[in-house]
Amino acid sequence: MKALILAAGYATRLYPLTRNLPKSLLPLGDLTVLDLIIRKMEDVASITEIIIVSNAKFYAAFGKWMESRSFKKTVKIINDGSTSEQNRLGAIGDIGFAIESEGIDEDLLVCAGDNVFTFDLNSYVEYFLREQKDCILVQRMQDQDELRRVGVAELDASQRVLSFKEKPAQPKTDVGVFAIYLYRKETLPLFRDYLQAGHEPDAPGHFPEWLSRIKEMKAFFAEGTSYDLGTHEAYRKMRNLMDNKQ
């Protein structure tokens, strides 16, 4: 299995912090958002390589970060060639780019590069390997506003995905979906089909929303917390949380 971290966004909502620094390299104590994600991935024995998708604007920054780190697994940074919000590929476009440019033909863990999470990836991967189905990671949420900011899934008793809607105005259930996906290797060619058909290339949840209509998918209920660092307030809270831990 390979792991893919989506880190080619421009995070304009966090300007001026992210004008010259990618969101995933924002500091959290002595670490960065990306360090925390990679540490989680390094604990998964079946992951053989971690690929980070960057853009042309921040590619050098990721290179500098990488030179200052040592890793337990192979880590590679690739450049999607985009330079601004106007010509970016979008999250799903970047997944397709990585699959094609790296010739990925293994099972794939895909993770957004701007969320800090405490979920146990090993349990998630074990479930995926046992079920042998594409998987989404979910939790029950009571806050309707929170549900509107994520994907929302409808499940049957066996945790099969019956429906999926990315950022719904009216959530159908209380099952929220986080941006950590597991895809079987035979599913990867469908990213090309999805993109060539002109579907939404941006938010990564749009692909499993589409996929759930043509393939059986399963949902894994995770224990833990995810912190979305999309606003200045959220980033400040996360910095304070990390400072208190250290």
C-alpha cells in the first residue's frame, strides 16, 4: 500500500500566514501539520511509501522541510505544476495526477494535508484489508453545522455505504465522513474516468460520493478527533493545544 497526502492547495483563507508557506507546513510547537500526519502513516506497517503532492509555488518549501527531517519510510514530494488558485488541479485532480505520474498500482490511502487527527490508522487499514472494499472513515456527529462542512453517509447494518453527499445543505444522517480514504488498486483507474467525464475535481469527497453509486463501499467508525485548520481561529486553538501538550 502507498499513502498520498494532498498538500497542493493555496489556503487563501489563512493569508497572510500561508502567502509564502503551505498550510501543511504551518508550525505546531516544534512540529508541523505534515509531521503529525506522517507520524500516523509511519505506524502502518503495510504502507511502503508516502507521497506528498505539492504545487510549483511551494515545492521548494517542501524540499527544504524534507531536508531537515528523517523518516521511517520512503517519503517523496511531487509537483503538480500549478502556480495559483486559478490553475490548480483540485484535490481529485491531484490524486489522478499522482496515480498517473507515479504509476501507482497498489492499494492507496489518501489523506488531506491540512487536518490533524488522532484516529488510529492501523485499525482502519486492518478493516479495509479484511473487507476488501474501498472504505471511508466516519464518526457520528450531533452538530448540524459540523455535518454541513464534511461528507455525510447513509449506511446499512453492515456498514455498507448506501449514499454519500459531500457538504450537504441538509444532512441526511448523523454519519460524518473525514478526508481519509482507502482505495483498492483496481479502483485507481476510475479516477481517470471520473476526471475525463468532467466531474468536480476539487473537494476529495466528491469522488467517493460518485464511486458509491457504482461500487460497493464500506465505512469504518473511528475513535478520535480531527482538527480542521482552515481558519485563523482553528489554527490558534490547535497551536495552544500543542503547546499545552509539550
